[in-house]
Amino acid sequence: MSALWVFGYGSLVWRPAFAHRRREPARIRHWTRRFWQGSTDHRGVPGAPGRVVTLLPEADAETWGMAYEVAPAERERVLANLDHREKGGYARHQVPTELRSGETVEALVYVATPDNDEFLGDAPLEAIARQIASSVGPSGANVEYVLELDRALRDLGVDDPHVAALAALLTDRG
């Protein structure tokens, strides 16, 4: 059995919470990150969902995050944990993932598509920020998710205008 690569673009960037033997900044092409997925199991609750990121196809886009190599012996345990963690509307996809070191690997990525029950879709950035500011779930405040993702991306030297704009609105930096 071969090693498993996992590409994280949301909370997996700053809080993977699974065993891995290697991690490296990485990007995928033709996808853009947006806070369009509802969260009633982590950053919100039923009736008051938070917002978390998903990926949307976009021809000229690239999304930076973190790639994790999982040892073959840990593969099934990690997949079971990720499937549980990402159960709120996310489906598995395989994508070519370019590691910062130049290597390209096939990585597993979880994407929430518009056809899932928790998908919230587009809204004015100020409305997304207000929803995030008022949402709390079992994994904590939704604001923490945005600010930690923004910090982690900046630490990687990545400019993500959507995440940065939300973080600015949530901290009055804008």
C-alpha cells in the first residue's frame, strides 16, 4: 500500500489533528477557496450555522494550503478520522498537488459542492463576516477559524484576498 497525500486548505492548514510523516506547503490549480460552506457540526450549530471554506472550480485560480504525507500504516485510521471530520457536506476528490519543493503528488482533498444540504453559497462579504462573528460550535468560535487560517496563510507567504478581507472585517483591520 502506498502513502496517502492529503491537501488541506482550511482548518487542516493550521490544525491537521492526524498522524503524518511529512508536511509541506502546496498548491492546487483551477480551484479557489471561499467561505461558502455551512458548518453545523464544528463552527456553528443547527439553526445557526457557521461558515467554513470549500473549493470552487475556477480556470485561472490557484489555492495554497498544506500537503500531508500519511504513512501506509496510518492510512485507514486517518481516512476514517477525516471522513468523520469532513462529514458535513464534503466529498473526497483526488487532485494534482504541487509541493513547494517542486514535486507533484496526487492528493486527497475534501470539497463541499453546491448540492450538499449545508452549502450556503455566495453572499456579500460583510454578511459573511456578520454570520461568522456570531457563530460558535463544538469546535469553537467561527472567528477563530478565519483568523487562524489567515495567520497560517500569511506565515506561508500566501496572499488569499478572500480570507484576508474577511479577517480584516472581523478584526476591524479593514
